[in-house]
Amino acid sequence: MSLLVVGLSHRSAPVSVLERASLSVDTKAKLLQDTLASEPAAEATVLATCNRIELYADVEKFHAGVAELSTLLAQHSGVGLEELTPYLYVHYEDRAVHHLFSVACGLDSMVVGEGQILGQIKDALALGQELHTAGRLINDLFQQALRVGKRAHSETGIDRAGQSLVTFGLEQLAAGAPVAEWAAGKRALVIGAGSMSSLAAATLARVGVAEVVVANRTAERAERLAEILRESGGAARAVPMDEVARELTRVDVAVSCTGATGLVLTVEDVAAALGVPADVAREAEPGHVPQIRAESDPNSLELHAAWADNGELAAKAQPRTGPPADDGRPVRLALLDLAMPRDIDGGAHRLDGVRLVDIESLADAAADAPMAADVDRVRTIVADEVAAFGAAQRAAQITPTVVALRSMAADVVTNEVARLEGRLPGLDAKQRAEITQTVRRVVDKLLHAPTVRVKQLASEPGGAGYADALRELFDLDPQTVAAVSRADSLKGGLEAGPQGGPGSGFLGSGPESGPQADRDDTDGAESAKRGRA
């Protein structure tokens, strides 16, 4: 196994960089195709949410893989390699497995313990399967990550350590008041009808807003979401996108999470809704954003080391500004922006009477959230699962050699029985069958203990050499072993299938923080049903 992940997340990069580096659906597909076309990668997939972009690949060489994957990320994200480099992190082999399992359990999420990341992992696997870029390793890894995530949520109280980003965002808007009390009687506008917007609409209805208005560029999906909310007993209606400005003048809360590449609500839009000129916006405090410079040569060993050890260093060097403090002024319009790139102009928070919570301010708030005791239990689960996965992968690597050995032994039996029949032509069918069965039993018993033991030894760290030893001792044909490996890999890909992957029913297919999949996707209705449950 030579698993490599190169990526950036809310822990290593400021929101401004994540926003610019976000990948569209088409860009993700092109990134994977180009990754497989590059020499170091044999298979790959990409995990992209509003809080992370991670490229996973099975590579032949570490340094060549890091250089190629980081260059591809820069090319397809549109952020230059030199600028992107300080925010990249690298994990290899067992550390890469540990990282993905931690992500699947919600340990690396902005809100620790939230489970929506599982849907995004499922989507990443499905994309790799659909494009035929995911082979045996990626399929095994991502399917096991889904199982580990489900185990963490079912066996521990990690859910108590966090919550959905929607609920967390509403708590920030409520500024310390109980969300149900804060929401009572308010009218809300939800822009978008994909998975995260649908979850937001359902959550708003559940906490008691008076009405939810859904705006979406596809009228049918907006109406479908509104209908689901009405069926659950809430007041809801759908409007076209060109009525957003009018509806904004009537509501108290607006939540936006679309796949738009530009702003959905500008400062002027918000100011117009409040009936004030945009130039009355309060001046923001100037802040110096230090730049971390790095050598841009992708083959630089120093650069590789910087990537591998980067972690949260770059993020800590970037000051973030959250929503304005509660200064006693009444909030006329509460805005929650869950999109990446952002839907709502960040300058809107400077307007009197506006409170804006976005991904950046949520990151600040989440950093101060208390950790649940169950987090330690989840970390133990992750460590155990990483060890088990590594052992299984190492054992699987010797399987083609064992299969080739047994195939050779079967050929020896067949040839020797045929030779015996030539020397003893008087044997009847029953005698020949008994002799053949006896020889086969002898060979099977001789091979059983060594093959079982060699699989056990191969599963241990450093056990890769046992396959080589078997090939040398029994003079096995390398081409036969390679043929078994290819057949096994092909079988693994076919068994997984584009809709395969355990955990497909767990928390639906909503993203970690939504917007990457929130392009009028068909999972919106299901998210709404989950949200009102």
C-alpha cells in the first residue's frame, strides 16, 4: 500500500484560500482524470467540501507523488502553487488512513462530531467509481472509512460533542439565547434547495419559525422542498430566485447555501432590504494578513518537509474576523451563509441591524467549543481500525502469491496423476478417483499450515518480504502472480460498483458543510426529511 493524501482544510488554510480553491463538479472529474494520467498515480479520488479539499492516490513513489498531486491541485483549483504550498498538508500510508478515518468520525470537522461528512465521503467514493479512477485500495479505504464513521457514532456519544453546521450557525445567530425562543415567530428565507439548504429549512421549521420561504433557480425543487415542510406541519412556500430581493424585505432570517460562483447577496442587496444606503456601512477594522512564502519548486525536498509538517501552522498565522460583538443594537436581519465560495458579501455585517454568521466566523466559534469525553473513545476506535486496516491490506498483498502457489501445486497433482494412469492402465474409475483425492489431500495438508502462517506474518508490520520469499522458495512464475493480482483488482472494482459502498443510508449524502453538493442536487428532499425527524 502506498496511499498518499495531499490537501488543505479549515485547520491549515484561511477561508479566503479555501474559497478560491473550491472545485466544481466538472473540475473534480478533470482533476481525477489528470491524476491517473500522471505517472506516479495508479488510482485516485478527491474529497471536497467547503472545509477541505483532499486528493487521495495510490502512488509508486512518495516524493514524485507529492510533487505531482500538489501541482495538480494548484492547477485545477486556480490558486498558484507558490501561494497554495504553505497551506498544504501531506499524509502517507498509515498516517493517510488515520487521517481519513478521523475525518469520517467527525474529529477533523469544524464542528467536532458532526456526521454529515460521511455523505461527502460516500460521494467521493462514488465519483471515483463512476470515473473508474478508484481501484482496490481506494474502494477498500473509503468503504472502511464509512464503516468506521458509523461505528464511532453508534458506539460513542461523539454526536454530543458537536452538531450539524446548520444548528451551530443558528446558535451563533441567537447569540446565547435558546434557539427555539430566538426563532419563535420569525419568518425565514432559505436560498437554495440542495442538501444543506434543505437541512437548514427543516431545522428552521423544527425550531419554530413562523414561515419558511424557499428560493431556488429550479422552481420544481423549491416547490418540492416547500411541500415537504408543509407535510410536516410547517408553513412554507416557494418563490423564484428573482423574488429574493423582495422577500428579503419581509423576513427576519436568511440562510444561503448555493453552488453559485459569485455573490448571491451583495452589501447593496442587504442595504436595500433594510431601506438604508449601502454607504452607511461601518468601517471594518484593518487587519494585516501575513504571507508565508515558500519555494515553488515542486521537487524541493525542503518543500516536501514543509508540506508534511504544515498542520495548523499556516492557519494560525491568519487572523480571522467573526461576526460583530453583541453591542445592544437590535438585529433586524440575521444572515447565515453556509456556502463556499461565500454567497453573502462579508461586508454586510457592517450594516446597522445586520448580524452575519459565515463559515469563517463559525470556525472561530467552533475552536472555542468544549470537547466531549467521548472524543477520546473515538480516537481509540480510529487507532484500532487503522491497525486492522493496515494488517488486512498487508495480508491481501500476499494473497496472489498464495493463490499462485496453490495453482502450481494443483498442476503438479494433475500431471502426476496423469503420469500414474499411463503406468497403471488397469486402474478403474473408482481407483483413479481415490488416488487423485488422496494426493490432493496430502498436498492440501502440506500447504495449509505454511500458507495460513505466512498470511499471519505478512499482516504484521514489515511483513511484505514473505511474499518474495514464497516466490523464491517455490520458483513461482512472476507473471502468474501478477495475473492473479490484476484479476483481484478488477474484481474489487466491479464488486464495489458506482452505487456501492457501505454506509450509503447513514445521514444521507449531505456534505460536511454542504455547498459543494448543494447545486440543486436531488438529495435536498431527503435532507429535509432527516432534518425534521
